[in-house]
Amino acid sequence: MSPIPLSYNTKVKFAKGEVLQFPDFSLEFLGERPFPPSPAHVPSGPRQEFRVTCKGQSQTVFWFSGTGDISPKIFKTTRRKEFGLELSISDKLGQLAPNELVISTERTLPEYRRPIRFAEGQILEFPDFDLVLTGSRIGEILYSPEQIEMLTNSNLPLGAGIQKVTVYDFEATKDGQRQKVVYSAASHPLKFYIPWGTTRRPAVIEIGLSHYVNEDGSPINLNPGELVVTLFPPLPLKEGAHDKKKGHTPNANP
């Protein structure tokens, strides 16, 4: 009879060589290792070495107290399965004994219609695809005559019809297929399409202002460094169009 898996978010005693079985993985304490010398000579103390095994795949996870700012060591077992290894002190349960640990599960993962912080190089794993900011730059928007006339009537400075804006270069990935997604204030809200077998699903990125967080469509201001992604129901391909995998390209617009 298999032992009952240990619980997350509770104090668990551990010892060297003992294998702890959690619902998603096993955890083994391998021992304490000296931390490599730091060029800055900042004392960081020894590090605790653990082996995490999930579905036959193992990884080594190190925990150390650093300079005293103790926080969970985050590790992943599969996509959108993140855990925190807590020693010495737990965010929720407080002080831990030297032979106690906590595996925490309260990680903030990206969800649709919810503000999430983003940074260059950080992979945002949404439920159905990944999104990463690959870079940003300063671009220019050239206003149309109608927009310039509107601004003139509002007594706002025109800047010769040109306004400098931040351009964000994103990359969206699903099932190994990558596409570049370029966002700026000129394209807000930005719509792009996620391949979905023989269908496509429209997705929208919003930065600065969102109309999709609230169910009634009322806008909310996003904090700097936040975005919102909304995924809509699939769009069927137009009649006569086929999946790209069969050598045919779907129409560009729904």
C-alpha cells in the first residue's frame, strides 16, 4: 500500500537521505554544502541541497539564507506547476525548526483578465500559451489629419503631428509555434491570434488601460509594468481554408 502523500503548506520534518513523497513529486535532502566564495565577500552561509523527482525526471534545488533576507526557493515540476521550498522561516507558518521545511503552493501565475507584472526576458505562462517581452524601444506615432484637427481644437501641443511612444516587442509561443507581437499606444488594445489546431483564438494585450478586467467593460488604470491578456472564443476558419499543417494558410482576418 502506497504511503499517503505529505501535504503542502504544512510543516514537515526532514533528514538526510529520507525521501519525502508529496502529491506531485518526491523530495530528498542530500545534505549541506559550503557555498562557493563570493567575489564581493558577502557572507552567505552554507546551502541546503535537495533532489526533486517528478515522473522520473530529477533536478537539484539549493536553498540558502543569503544575506538574511530569507525567502522561498521557487522551483517548477511541469509547466504552470510552481512550488516554494521554505526553510528557517515560512511566509505563512512563521519560524521553522532546523529539521523542518514547508512546500508552499501559493504562487501567482498569469491568468486571463487579471493584471500581471511583466519584465524583459520573463516568460509569462498563461494557461494556453507563453508570452515573453523580448525588448522595448522608443517609436513615433504620426497622427492622421483628423487626429491633428481634434488635437488643435483641444488646444493640445501637436509636436508636428508626431508623438514618441514606447514600443514593446513580445513573442507568443504555443506548441512550438512562435510569433512576434508588437505593442504600442498606437495599437492599443493589441489583437493577435493563437493557432488552435484548425481554429484560431483572438487574444488581446492591454498596457496602461484595460477594458477587459471588469465584466461590465468599465476601464481601469494599470500600474506601470503591468499588462492584461484576454483570450476570446475560437474563430472557425473561413470556408475553403485549411490547417497550415496540411499545406494551406488560413485567411489573415476573421
